[in-house]
Amino acid sequence: MVSDGGSGTGDRAGVSGKVANEGAVLLDKLRSAVGRYVVLPSEEALTAVTLWVAASHIQPSLQHAPRLAVVGPTKGCGKSRVLDVLHETVHQPMMTVNTSPAVVFRVIGKNPPTLLVDEADTIFGPKAGDKEDLRGLLNAGHQRNRPAWRISGPEHKPTAFPTFAMAALAGIGDLPDTIMDRAVVLRMHKRKPGERITPFRSRYSVPELNAVRDRLATWLTPLRSTAAAYVPKMPVEDRAADTWEPLVIVADLAGGRWPAQARAACLAMTRNEVVQDEQTTLKTRLLRDTRRVFEQEGNKEALRSQDLLAALIQDAEAPWAEYGAKGLNAYHLANLLRDFGISPANHRFENGRQAKAYARNQFLDAWARYCPDRAQPAPAAGHEFAPARPPHGKPPTPPSGTLPVGPPDGPAGPKPTR
């Protein structure tokens, strides 16, 4: 996934020093403005957001439309505030919280908007069956020339609707692999005591951010043809390179410290996701194993922590007996389940005794989202639940099949046989 690509700064043909210097100053201003309104997880993340915003202004010249996944374990981590800032700085923003898929399909064209999707976890969750068209669009729109075919119009003619558009998606918990593998990922956290931000007030915040946006557009719009022909040297490979290339292109157009800074952010955040993938895989395995233990115990209302641990460790095919220095313990178990909103609590059992225990109803939502019962009908291909990622952070094989057929603003027509 990671290569030894150079900085690429020597390949910026056609970009004058004056224009590049202007770009570096503008990116500095944008970075400073974003950092005043949100606390991002790292300096690299702040650099990435800055470059992602700028890249939205050269979308027509790009081959890939990187997603920006703004995720956090709980509410109150600043995800919606990130979207507020993006709305005032990106090219032609389009909020899609309550927008119908029909509108989105018709708005995307040769000069696509930048889609901003709040509460994205509700679009991809197990109960989001009525948002199939929007899920398909968000999955397909990462790469140019991946239209969605629909039967449309009074004559019911097959019509190709463009899907290519940059998109920022904010939600609780990880989004499906089909999104995360094509995204610059911001893992948001609640602010610590002492971390201060400037309150976002429309009266003065919007004009300030709009002024930066307009200057970005003035700088980058004339450079779209240069960006389209430019192939930067990338420090990563494969899908990660596709996702980060637009950001690196902008950095190289700006010059100054931005080319090196962009590549450092790319390396750091890509490597962080490789580590996160390994942890996510382990946590998903834990969810599956806890469900198995509850089923073996007759789906009791609750299981004592020590009984759940003992059952997990006794599975010879599971990694829990060798987890940590001495095997999985109560602290490890609580820590692995914390991101799913699952924690032990005092529970009174039938014999009248109290003990620390895990209630089964705490697991139901996580089981449904991350390891759905295989006996139930599987979701449509390429939508709610993507195939698990292969080891070592390598990107999965692109999903096969086509998007569902049907008019974007009416009942679906007959679907083709796969």
C-alpha cells in the first residue's frame, strides 16, 4: 500500500512561482480558518481537510472523487460542525440530509456539486432500506464514468445518470468498507478540557469562510486543465493513491511547504487506517463470538462478565486465550466493546446475587450492524454490508454487479437478473 514515491515538486510544469505562492498563502488561510472552528484529531487531519476542500474546486478535472469520512464513536464529537465549515468553503455544496435521491441524480453533471451527508450511518444501517438509490450513488461516485442506469421518463427509456461527485459523510461509527476504502478518514473525538474553538456564528463565520472559498475558486478554476494533465508522485499505491491524488495535486499546485506536508499527512493517515482495520476486524470477531456465547447459553437476559470471558477463552479457534500477555481479561473485554456502546453493569440474577454482567440487549444493535445473522436475507449487493477487508490493509476487490434499475423519482422497475 505504501511506496517510496518522492515529493513530486519538480514535476509541477506550467505553474508559475507567483501562482504557486498565492496558492500556498490561500491554503494557509483556509487551514487556519478550519482549525479555529473544529478540533480535528491531528495536524495531519487538519492538513487533509484543507486540501480536500481545495480539491473540490477542481472536481471537473479529477479522475477520482475522494470521500471524506467524518466518524466518531458518539454524538458531540464535532462531526456536524465539520460539515458546517465545509458547507461554506467547498465548491457548490449540497446538503443531502433530507434530499431525495432523484434530486441528487439530476443535479450531478459535468460540474458536480460537493455532497455533504450528515447522519450517514442511517443511510447504511440495517433499517435503511428506502435509501438504496442514495447508497448506490455514494458507492459508485468515487470514480469517473460509473453512471447509474435507471428507467426514466414517460417512455421508460434507459437513462444514464452521472454519479461522480466528491462527498463528505458524517456518522457515528465506521461506515461500510465501500466508503471507508475510498475515503480520507477523520476519526473525531470529544474535546478535552482546555481545548478551545471559536463559536460558529452565521453572522461573521459564514462571510469569513465564503471569502476564503471565493479566493480558492479564483485561484484554482484557471488551473483545472493543468490539474487534469498532472500526474503527481504518490507515497502510497492502489486505491489509497486514487483517493489522495487530488489532495496531492492541489498541494503541488500551491507549492511551498504544502507538497511535503500533504505527503506526510497521506502516509500518516493511511497507516493509521491500516492499524484501525486490524482493530476493527478483531472487534467484529468479538461481536460474533459474544453472540455465539449468548446463543449457547439460551440467549439469557445477561451473562456475568467472568462467565462470558471464560466461554470466549475456551474457544480453541478464537484468539482470546492469547490476547495480551495472559489472555483476554475483563479490562480488555470492556475496552474492545466500548466503541459499540456496550459496557458491563451490576445485574441482579435469579438467585438474588448481584454481579458485573453484560446485558444481551446492549449487543443487539451492534450485532445487527456489524455481524448480521447470515440466516436472514442478505442486503442488496454493494450496499449495507460490504465484504470484509483482506488482511494487511489491502483494498478489497471492487464489488461486482450493477446498481438497481428504476426511475429515481418513482417505483423501481423490474430489476435485471444477475
